[in-house]
Amino acid sequence: MVKPNNYWYYEVSKSAPQYALRYLSSAWKRCFTKVSGQPKFKKKGRNDSFPAECYANTLDGSITVGFNHIKLPRIGWVKTYEILPDNVTPKSITISRKAGRWFLSFKVDRVSQITEKSVDVVGVDLGVKSLATLSTGEVFEGAKSYKKLEAKLSRLQYLNRHKVKFSHNWKKAQLKIAQLHTKVANIRKDTLHKLTTYLAKNHSQIVIEDLNVSGMMANHKLAKAVADMGFYEFRRQLEYKCKLYGSELIIADRWFPSSKTCSRCGTVKESLLLSERVFNCEHCNFSCERDLNAALNLAMAVSSTVNACGLDNADVARAKQE
Ligand SMILES: [Zn+2]
């Protein structure tokens, strides 16, 4: 009944409707096992994507990857802006559209490349003020992209206020807003990728805090800043990049008092206000920047467990080289 009424059915790769049913089945399975809620209908114009699968030996269903072009089933040759990896034959590809641009994504096998590490252990404290503070003293300023472009965004939305919904001018304005949102997301992605690649390539052991992100998001004052930094994404990227570059990711306990502990003498403070930017220890008169102190504590949390095994850092480094 679907096919005669919807002529476009024959214009798309046959795997697109097949995948729709497959995804629906897994969505209901997730719903019945109480993992997630009921599946919702996909809406045209929002998160547009469809998968195209390659069937060996069928003429129109093959995907061929060239230098900067790719052959898709049904669609044919498509030029790409980015240079594609060579010697790959993807089995399936997902095609998506975001803010007026089309994207292709497929899986590629990658061999892990072990890089030479200049630093053994590094503690990373994620903060709201700056994106990350390393125990080596390095500070990464976050690209607070949203804050910067917020004014521009709100102006666009303001100008759009009287436009008739679904009219041509409304659509044009909607696209502009979507493009700005994508720009914000891209700036954020770029900063995070640079930071996580730097960490995974140059450090043998990386210690991060198990941040209670949903707890922090519940605090309205912090929510916006936390969302702007993309903490979840930070951890996800570190997890796969550590595997790729041969380093180890260590996640400190959620209740480890990294900011309240003195990194020199180990005294734990009773309370520490969020506004206190400098850590001052009453015991040993140690004074240092709050985030740096937390990063130092995270790095030391690992050294102490290593020492408990009767090894010092030099031994560990030697064992690693062997
Ligand atoms: Zn102290």
C-alpha cells in the first residue's frame, strides 16, 4: 500500500526503508525493557539522515570510495569536500543533513599508533572558569563559543519573531539560526578534540574526575557553563583516543576530594566555597590556584596507588619501556 501512493519510494536506496523497520524494532525493544521511552515519529527537517547499505554483487548497491568522490547506491557519484581515506570498502554508510549541509559517515578500521610520551602521569581538572587545568601547570581556556555568539543568535531569533511559520522567509531565517547553532557546536568540538588529542598523545597516564554531570546540570547557575564545555564528550573522546595512542585513562572516584585536599601536606579542608579561586592551606601555608591544586591531587592519587605496590614511578617507566 505504501509503494503506489509514495512514488519517492523507488528513488531511494532499498536499505533506507529496511533500516527504518530495523531501528523501529530495536526502539520498541528498548522501550519494553524500560531502557527508554516510546519511539517517536521522525520528523522531516529535523535530524534528517538515512542509511545506505552495500550489497555485494548488486550493481546499483555498491559503494566505491575514490580520492574525493564516492559512489552511493541509487544516487551515483558524489563529490566530497574532504579527502577520503584510501583502500576502504565500507559496508554501509549513513547520509545526513545538518543546517543545509550533507554529511557522509562510515566506519573505518584503524590500527593504534603508540606515540612517545613526554609526561608519565597527568591530572586533569575540568573547570567552569577554564576548560582544563593540567597538573603540569598548563591551562586550556575553553572556547566559550555559546556565550560569544549568543547575542548574534538572540538577534536572529528576534528578527524572526513575526515571520509567518513555514513561509519562505521564515525558512531562510530558520536555516540561518541552524547554521549559527552548528557553528557554535563546531567550535566546541574543535577545542575539545585538540585538548583530548594532546592529552592522549603526550601522557602515559591521564587521571580525570568522575564528574557528576547530571548533578551539576541540576544546579542552574552551573548548567549553562557545564553544557558549554561538553564534559561528557570530553570523556568519550579521551576513552577512544587513549586506546588509539596507547595511553591509560584513570577515572578518580566521584567522592575523591580533589579540590578540598592540600596537594602538599594532604590536609582535607572542611568546606571550600566555589568562589574561592585560590587554595590556601592553614597547616603548611601552601597557596596555589584552585584548579591546579585539584589537578595535582588527581595526579598524586595515581602515584600513591603505584607506591602501594612497592614500585616507584621510575620503575614503572622502566617496565613500560621494556
Ligand atoms: Zn597543606
